Amino acid sequence: MGTDEDAKHHKRNNRVLIGLLSQPSDPAGRHESYIAASYVKFLEAAGARVVPFVHDMDKAEIKRRFDMINGFLIPGGSARLSPGHTFFDTATEVVRLANEANDNGDYFPILAICLGFETLAVIASGNTSILGSYDSEDTAAPLYFTEKALGSRFFGSLRPEIVADLAAKPYARESHSHGLSLASFDADKVLKEEYEVLSLSTDPEGEVYISTMESKKYPYTATQWHPEKNAFEWGDKLHIPHSKGAIDVTYAVASFFVDEARGSFHAPRDVIEEDNALIYGARLEFTGRHTSEDDAPWMDEGYFFDDWSRSRDAAADRAGSSAS
């Protein structure tokens, strides 16, 4: 007879919650941060809902939310990747909790996109200078697979036609000025021991960088490219592929990650905690509105959050006023 743990491994969680990290950079105002709505739509399209992690949350709140989510997405954008900077510190704490959970048999996946890829590389290596400069701010390109790609957890789970398209067509949307070279990866023993390189890409200058990797030990997948943008970002000055094949890539990657998260059984304590945690209470803005024909907005919609420290202090002030 199987154990309760064996039975659990055969179950699937079909009420998936994914944590998504906000960042305190443009277009957020002072004392604010944002999450691009394209990431939320990306996850929802595969059957998940989003719990925001505001960049400056304290460790107690990070842990409280971690215990109710089934996976974590570190998004693209712009942030300082070194200790003492809130985006990096919060990502580091979630990765620490995820490592601990997985080490204890509590399955917990992470998907890291663009800046998120870079974040995982810096966290794993402990080297804040491991990234180099690249000119891939607005391109779409094919992926060059390594010999490990087809047998990997990530690419091995995708339909063969999706993998073939990624290798042959410019479906991988690139939007970054930093990246990880193969030479830097090979020179870092810790990073090389933890991650497997699955694909390479080149920037318009012909410089080669790692574009996909996955952890050898944990269910962590990192793409330097943006699978979410193909279906959910529509800036008319941007070179984002929107063909059917490109859209299929978006849904394939989203489905892969959310299905990974179905193996996690974290959950809110009750429906009230769940409702309060969901992103739906955040301010959603149409950030892609053009002010002229020459305007080039890069994000269609965004969710905006007051900094955690300020909103927490304001809540404490309100509670104090009510008590007096």
C-alpha cells in the first residue's frame, strides 16, 4: 500500500497561485512599484492566479505569502542586482525559501524571465559582476539549442513543433542590455554545478549569450527571452512577433510553468486570505496609451503598488486612530 506522500505525488493542485515580484522603476512613481499586466495575463491564460510580492516586503510577509503560493515568477524589467536593493533582496529571500522547501520534499517551481534570469544567475553565483553588456534591447531571434535541450525538463515537455519553431524562427523576444556569456558561466564553478545551459542566442552585433537555462537540482527555469510579450504586449514601435506560431510559444511556456506549479500544495488558510492576497485589488492602468504617432510605449497595462513600508505604516496609523 502506498504512503500518503506517494498519493500526494499523484495528485494535482488545480487552484494554482503564482507569486509575482513588483519592481520600483519606470513607469512607477516615487514610493511605488509595478508589475506589467502581460505577466498576469500570461499566467492566467494557463489557469493560474497571481499573488503580488511588493519589492520591499519584510521577511515575515514574504514567508506568509510564500506559504500560500505554488510557484514564483521573477519578471523582466530594470533593477539593481546586488544586496541592499529591494527587488534583489526579496527575490533572494524567495529563492532561499524555495530551495529549503524543495530540499524538504515540498515541490516549488520558479520561472525567471529576462531580468529574472539575470537575478537567478547572480543569486546562484554570488557574483554581482558576472553579467556582461549586450545590445538586445528590441529584437526577436531564434534559439540555438545545446545538446542538453531536448532532454531537459523545460524544452523536453514542449510539443516538438514548438521546439522546432523556436529553433528556426524569430519567436524569442529579446529586450535586455545585460546577459550571461558562456565564458562567464563556464568560469563560475558554483553556477555551472547548479545550472544546465539549454540554449544560446546572439545579439545584433553577433555577441553570444546564454538564453535559456534550468537548475539541475530544483524545478527552476530561466529564459533571457520574453515568452509573455508575444501575446500580451502590442507597442507598435516594438519588434514583438505576433504570428500564430509566436503566440503558440507564449501559451506553451505558460502552460509548462503552471503545470509545474500544480505539483505544489501550498494554499491560503481560507478564502478570505486568498481574496486579500490576489492582485485584483491593485490599481490597474492603461500605460500603453499613445500621446502622439511617434510615441513608443513599451508596456500596455500595469498594476501599481504603494511601497510596502509606506502602506504598512499608513495601515498602522489608521488602526491607531480608530483605537483612540
